[in-house]
Amino acid sequence: MFEYAVVGSGVGGAASAALLNAKGKNVILFEKEPYLGGCSSTFTHRGYAYNTGATTLAGYQENFIVKEVFDTIGFTPELIETDPTIVVLQNGKVTPRYKDLNAFLELVQKNYPHTKNREFWELVYRINEDFYKRYGHFYSNRNFFKKLCSLASFIPLGVSFAPYLFQNAQSFIEKFFGVMDEEYRQFLESQVLIVAQAPLREINFLTAALSLGYTFNENHYVVGGMSHLFDTMTCGIKNLKRESEILSIKRDEKHFELQTKEGVFYAEKLILNSTVYESAKLFQNRDIQSYYNSYEHLNNYQSSFMLYMTIRSKKEFEHHYQIIQDERFTHTLSNALFVSFSDKKDKVLAPEGHYSITASIHTDLRWWQDKVLYKTQKKELQELLLDTIINHLGIEKDEIVQTFSATPRTFQRYINRSQLGGNAITMKNFLPKLPSNDTPIEGLYNVGDSVYAAQGWPGVMLGVKNLMRLLDV
Ligand SMILES: Cc1cc2nc3c(=O)[nH]c(=O)nc-3n(C[C@H](O)[C@H](O)[C@H](O)COP(=O)(O)OP(=O)(O)OC[C@H]3O[C@@H](n4cnc5c(N)ncnc54)[C@H](O)[C@@H]3O)c2cc1C
């Protein structure tokens, strides 16, 4: 019997298991795939390696949540700082998002001139700086008393950021800038979407400011691919089971019974890293099924279409680009394509002289269900994205070694989820409606981007920290 079973080795599952292990707890970690990391993993296809989804490690710096968790686990990842964090390409304009506010401001004023630019970006910078000084809130919606405690924990944050917390981002920005051209609005909108996973009209200005401001923090490239970081993070865990999918779970009075192809495992406490949308079907207990089904209304069906490429090229590339066009890309939810390159010196992710490329764009997972249309849509979008990358980044066709794509259905097949990006932080699903890291079911916990706090490395790690507090370890 294990004290803790963790199902899934995404950011939330792997970090929770590694923390519990570091605290001397008897823990077992199950991962369906051979690679650790879920949306933040690395896989190999026909001899070349690719980051699956996430390509930027945000939040690894002094007094930030990701570093705090890694330090507690006791490991230091091999990283390269990325500055500019992204280079935004729009209608021939090139805007690197430098960490230094003044360096960035100079370019933004050149490319998108506006009298309010300095005031706006200084505000974004300040909000971002203040917010991260205050991380580590308590959040539980398990019962009335815990909801009250959560509310109390968020009061100081609410007071400090009240003017931005209760204002819709779109109206705030419109009022702030007065007249603003569509191209600049789109520049802001596209950057917000990749972090907040929702458009400006659906979120508050605090969320928008944090999404626009993350480039002012330290951001890192992970050497050897994201999965390599997970291998290091979890190397102390004795019971780590790869290619071991949990097929069904039964809760008895005292423990959880977890069924795999290899046999049955027992644990006193269970931490699920599967999304709240995919968890009901794992359980045999009706009450647990209804608990997870009650969150289906939060499912926004948002997902990603991915294009993976290996190129052989002597050109120099930045780590990340965002290519914004005026119209939405067909079969997608966005005007913007995010393209990440491996570092030239990273021989693990790509052989010398090569680059591994991971490109992503938002789509709706329901558009990929029709078996007849699927192949045509996939081919159309793959070709369109490929042309866009070639044209904007000056890649020659004969430099391409291989290219292929993935849809929401591919994610479902490999990591058991097609809704990606977790719960968008919108005005509608703000606290306390967000599922918490504990549940009303004794011994059952959740971690990952579909529960508190948010998506991405920093968002999920805030949930890990909260979970540890709820577990009292
Ligand atoms: C395209 C894309 C790009 C992104 N880019 C960035 C970025 O650059 N920086 C950033 O910070 N964030 C980024 N994100 C967000 C970030 O990747 C996710 O928020 C984060 O990785 C989610 O972690 P998680 O803990 O929710 O676990 P998940 O990634 O959901 O992983 C869950 C794991 O559980 C496993 N699992 C599921 N069910 C079972 C089962 N029954 N048995 C065993 N194992 C199971 C899965 O195989 C998977 O490995 C990106 C996301 C996407 C989709």
C-alpha cells in the first residue's frame, strides 16, 4: 500500500510526486506514455526529437514559484535564458519582447506609435512585478469553512488589484488608449491569448496585464527538451511507472484501488493529474463521477493544432516567434501562430546544424471529430502553417528534413486529453468556481492546468504549492 499515488506526470503530477518524495513520503507515480511531461514533454518521431507543446520555462527566477518548487525538490535544471522571450512579426513589423522595459518600449513606439504607450506598458510592468511578490494563496472549495478561508487569503490581493480585477480587459484597454488601430489591438490580443487562453473581451485587466507582462520576467529555454527536465526532477522517485496507464479506479472506505495492465495498486491518497474533463470515466464510484461531471460546464473545448519540423540550416533563429496575420487561419481560433526553435547549441533536441521546431495555434477540438473531413482539414492547415513559417522566417524548402502535424485527436490518443490550456481564466470562471486541489471526497486531490491556479508552468506550480499545503506536507 502506498501513501500517495499520483496519476500523470505532467507539470502538476511530476512536481507533486517529486515534492512528496523529497519529504520522505511513500509515493508512486504513473505515466501512460514513455515520456514524462504531458503537454510539456518531448517525443521522438523518425529519429528526431520535438517538444510536444510547451517550449518556454516561465517562472524560474529568485522569489518565483517555479524556482521555489525546484529548490525544495532539490534540483537545478540546465537552462538558457531567452531574451527576447518572443519576437512578434506582424505586417512586416518586427517587435522583440525584450525583458528590459525601455528597450521594448522603444520598439513598440516605433512599430505601434501611441501617446499612451509608455504609461500603458509601465502599468503592465508594475502589475506584473507586484503580483509575483504575493504568490502562494490558499484555495479550497471543499466546504463552506474552507471557502471562507480562501476568500480571506485573497483579500489582500483583491484590495491591491481591485481596479484591474473587476474591469473587463477589452473595455479597460479601449478606455486607456482612446483611439487605437486594429493592428495594435491584435498585437495585444494575440499575446494575451497564448497565456490567458481567452480573448480580451472575456478576461479582467489583471489577467491581461499578467499575460502581457510575463516577457518582463526571466524566461528560459530548457536544454535537452522539456522531458529531460522532468527526468531530472523525478530521478529520486523509486516507484515511477512509465507506459503504465491507470485504466480504472475504485475508492473503498480506506483506500483507492488503481487498475493497470500490469495489475492492481493500492494507495491511501490519490492525486490526479488528468484534467477534470477526463477524470469521471476513470472511476467506478458514482459520487466521484458526478463530482467530475459537475465541471463539464467549464470545458471551453479549446485545443491546439501543432506543426512539427526539423530543418537543416545555417541561419540564426531566436527561440520563439509569434506570427500575426490580419485574418484568422482556417480551421483555427486565431490570427496568430507561435513558432519555437531549438537552441543551436542543444545537440540533444536536434543534431548539430539542425533545428527542431514546434509550432502551435489555437483550435476548437469539436472541429476535428468528423472522420470524413479530418484528413483534408489536417492537410490544409499543415500546408498553410508550413507556408506561413517558410515565408516569414526565410526557410528554404530544401532545408526541411521532415514535417508533420498533430490535432486535438492526437493529444487525446497520446496524453488522454484534447482540451488544452486548461481553464481559461475568464470573468465567468474566476474563483471560487475554479475546481480546487482538494475535493469533497476524502483522500482525493487534483493538480494540473484544469484546476487551481492556472495553466503554464507558473500557473500549475501555484496549484502544486496549494496542494502541498492542503496535504499538510
Ligand atoms: C501547444 C501548447 C503550448 C504551450 N506552451 C507553453 C509554454 O511555452 N510555457 C508554459 O509554461 N506553458 C505552456 N503550455 C501550457 C502547459 O504546457 C500546460 O499548462 C502544462 O504542461 C499542463 O500540465 P498538467 O500538470 O496539467 O499536465 P498535463 O500536461 O495534462 O499532463 C498530464 C499527464 O497525465 C498523463 N495521464 C493522463 N491520464 C492518465 C492515466 N489514466 N494514467 C496514467 N497517466 C495519465 C498524460 O499522459 C500526461 O502525461 C502550452 C500548452 C500547449 C498545449
